[in-house]
Amino acid sequence: MTKEAIRVVLCGDNGVGKSSLIVALVKDRFIPNLQDVLPPVTIPRDFSSSPYSPKNTVLIDTSNDDPVGLQRELKNADVIWLVYSGHESYERVSLYWMMTFRSLGLNIPVILCKNKCDHCGGTATGADAEDTRVEDEEFIPILMEFKEVDTCIKTSAKTQFDVNQAFYLCQRSITHPIAPLFDAKIGELKPLVVMALKRVFLLCDKDQDNYLNDEEMIALQRRCFGRTIDSNELDVIKQTLTDISRPSQEYSNCLLCVPGKGITKDGFLVLNKIYAEKGRHETTWGILRAFQYTDSLSIQDKVLYPKLNVSETSSIELSPKGYRFLVDLFLRFDEDNGGGLNEEELHLLFKCSPGLPKLWTATNFPFSTAVNSRGCVTLQGWLAQWSMTTFLDYKITTAYLVYFGFQEDARLALQITKSRKMRRRAGRLYRSPVTDRKVFNCFVLGKPKSGKSMLLESFLGRSLTEAYSPTLKPQIAVNSLELKGGEQYYLILQEFGQQETAILENKEKLKNCDVLCLTYDSSDPESFAYLVELFDKFECLKNLPTAFVALKADLDKVQQRCRLQPDEFTEQLFVNHPLHVSSTWLSSLNELFMKITEAALLPGKHTPGFPSEATTQESDYRQTAMVLGSAVGFLALCTFGIVKLIRPSRYSQ
């Protein structure tokens, strides 16, 4: 995250030129005879387009004559600009200054600066080369001993040599820190950055050939830095990797670049290591930040889990853009073009992520969705699985879209459905018809051994073994289906096993239920009584669209030992009679799944306790007719009585 302001504290022995460096930076010229300590100087961000540049940088001058003030400023510093100028002040860098920083508990970057190098910056001479060797002998031991020292630089306030560069290095130590990337003591990239760069390589290797070719390198450059890479520069990079991997060279045992193919994964890592060694690690940070990595080398939470304003009665589904991305991802990793993702292809696909989502492993993926005869996840099953994931927990979807390399805001891959509305009829509320949803959640309830697991397996086009295995933990199945008229929907079937009672007692869980599928074994006389008991125990079930199903219809139907038979019970609830289904009758299965989806689309017609509107209207007509008839009869009697009273009065006159 960008800091509002960076506090740079300049310290060092008296007379090394701290104040002169500040003035040279601000005034762009050397001014002699300055006061001992300058007041804080704030330098605003003028022209930098980088979002990581600080808005302001505050330079704090210090004096050794005020140790209390010096310590106070050091404790408030973001970065230390440590200045020395001669042999004596150099010796005090390690013996005094670095020990002081550690005694204060400081763990911030230090930029070591050798000032008063007035002879630097001109034409290179033999003396300059000798001086460079001396500087290396001074800098390297400090860098090796103190990890806090970010980098070293020579400057001259008098000639303005590299003063601006030293200031930039102070800023860079905060905006592009080297510490998370490179371990200077062992000269290697740190494990976290290696993992991050490997993921970047996988995402950029679009053709999955384990090489970054020229087109992929250009695309990477454009994404990270907003510009293309020059072909000559790319050739230099590839030649450098080729040269250092030749026999007797440092990386002779590594394959870094292959002519005609591109840069290998090892070559990509070595390239970024070279950037770190040469002080060009802002290039590595540019790559990492383009892929949403933070300074801790983790992906930002606000990117993985963006906030969505979702009402309690709305649901979240994939948008057309989200489906398009997932289709392209499937086709990209279906290397054998077999129409399905096998175990190896799934492993490669999820290699750039933390692995399969926990929700998927908990629901026995890939057997929670459609697979082909070889057990490979089909495109239909792949999209159904993500539709289910988005419906149950959209944050999993947004996170994995980012892991998979979705370059836009993950929220664009989702869409929020309209809030569920309620209508009133016969003094009760019921759900309004649904017009904008494509994913529905169905709870499959019923007595053990009624055939619920068979129903889930049949929904996925699989046959169940004859041997009975009780369902101990929740199971889930999701697949797509097409209704009459060509509309495609995704239906989620959930069976809860031993947790069924706990789920029905949880009102929050029931809010996510669009329709109930109540099953019983038509060949078991004790099966239907379980559903009647459920309705007696859980009044909330009467508020949900319901479909009754008589399973194992291929077996002999028996009379149910219950106070009401299934047809009588459903008539009492004003819902359709149970649909008789068998796993061997494919047409009956298709009819059932369509009926379940239709019940979710038109809740009013399938919610218990509501007579059909035609019956209600007929009853209303009868009541109206009776009222009108009674009124007419009453008026006739009143008229007859009045006439009888009037006529005798006339005769009396």
C-alpha cells in the first residue's frame, strides 16, 4: 500500500555533509557555510506516475550534539540515510552507528552513502578505477555483515554527483524493498518470491510448453509495465541467459534458454535474481505487483475477496464474462482435446493456486459433477461445479479467478440476482416467480434407504451399486439441465445424511434452499411416514416449494403404514401427487429434475397449503353468487311486506 509520506532521517558523524546533501538536493547547487542542523524539508511527488510513489518525502537532518532528539527521530524514521566521508567515519559505521540502530530495536532499511566524492562523475581514469575498487572493499563487508543495509552509493554535494540517485534509493527502499526478495548473505532469491515468480511463469505460459516465447514475454512486459519490449533488448536477455549457462559458467547445469523456444522457468528465476543482484529489483516488483502481490508476497485480500452488497434474499451467479473465462481455461488445459480434464490436467490447472478448494474436496470432487466414461471432468461438469461454488460461497470463486489469472476486477465475473420478493394469498406469504436466476438449490430429504443417494448419482448420469452404503456426511451433486423452450439452468442437489435434522433446524441454511425434494421408497411401507413426521415437526417446510417423489418405482408398490396415503397427504397440502421414479427409467428422472426446477421457478404453484388459483376463483364465485342470491331474496321479502302494509291502509280510507 502506498504510504502518504516517507520520513528519511540523515545521520552520521559531524562534518560528513548531511546538511549539504539536503541543500544540494533541494536547490540543485552547492551552498557552503550552512547552519549545523536544517529544519525538516518536505519534498512532494511532482511527476512520478507510479502508484507506489509516496505523496511526500520528509528529510530530517540530525546532529550528534542532541542524542535525545537523534534517537527520537530514528525511532520515527521509515528509512535511514547514513552518511560517511572518510576512513574514520567509515570505521564508525559498523562500530557505532549500526550498533546504535540495533540497540534502539530498529529494523528499517539503511542507505549507506559515502559523501565528498568530488572527483566522481567525470571521465573515467586509472585513479577512478582504483577508487572504485576501494569503494567495493568498503561497501561489500558492510553489506555482508548487516542485512539492514539496503544498498551503498557514492555522492558529492559539491558537484551534485548522484545526490538525486541517493534520494531515489531512499524512496525505493520503502516502495520497492529488496529484503522480501533477496537474501544477500547466501545470494539467492527468497522462497516466497520464488513461489510467486513460478506462479507468474505458469500464468504467462499460455501454450503450456514450459517456455516463455517472444510473444509471451512481450505480453508479460505489456501487462507489467504498460509498454512492449524492444526485440534487441529481448535478444540481449536471452543471450545473457545462454552465456551464463554455458560449460564452466555459474549456471552450467541449468537450462535457462532454448533457441527457438524461449526462456525456461529456471531462466525466468535466474533473470530476476540478476535484477536483484544488480539493484534493479524494481523490475521484479513491477512483475509481482502486476499480479496483485503485496510487500509480504501474498495476494491482496481486497483483490481475492472484493466486497459485494448482497441482500439476504439475493443469490450470486457467474456472469457471461465469468463463464467465458472458465470455458477458455478449460480449453487451454484440455491438452489432449479429449473433452475432459483428467487428473494430471487438473493438477496443472490448479498449480497456480493453493490447490482444490476445501468445498470441492469436502463434496468429493470430481464425483460431485458430470464426468465422462474415463472419469474426466467434462466442460458441462466444470461449469456446473463453478456455478455451484459461486452460489454457495462466491468468495471462493473470486479468489480462484484471481489465482487463475483473471486480469479484471473479479466482481465483473459475477452477477447478483434480484432480491426474492414475497406475495400474499389466503392470508399467507409465498415466494414470487423467479425470472432472473439460472442456479437453484434443492434439499433432498427422506428416510434412510429411500434412495436419495441413487437420485444424486442418477442426476450425474451414473448408476449406483446394489450394495447399500449409509450416507454419513453431506453429499452434493450439480449438473445442468434444459427446460422446454431451450432455457438452461443449473440444479444443485444436496443430501445431508445424519446432519439432516441439524440442517432443518438452521433457519439460515433454509434461506438458501429454493425447493424441497421429499423422497420415499414406494416399496417400503414405513418410508412415507417419515415425511409426514418431518412436516409435523418442522412447520417451516410448509413455506418452501415442494416436490414429492416415490423412488424405486420399478419395484412392487406397497400400501404405506401412515394415517394418510401419499396421494391423500399431497391433496391435503394442495401440491402435486408424488412422481414415481426409478433409476432405470431415464425419462422419469428427466421429468423429475425438470419438475424440481419448475417448482423453484414458480414457487406459488408448488408451496404447500395454497389451493390452485382456479379452485380459489371458483370458490369465490360460489360465495359471491350465494351472497347476491341472499340479498335478492331479502329485498323481495321486504318489498312484499311493504306492499301488504300499504294495501290495508288504502281500504280503510
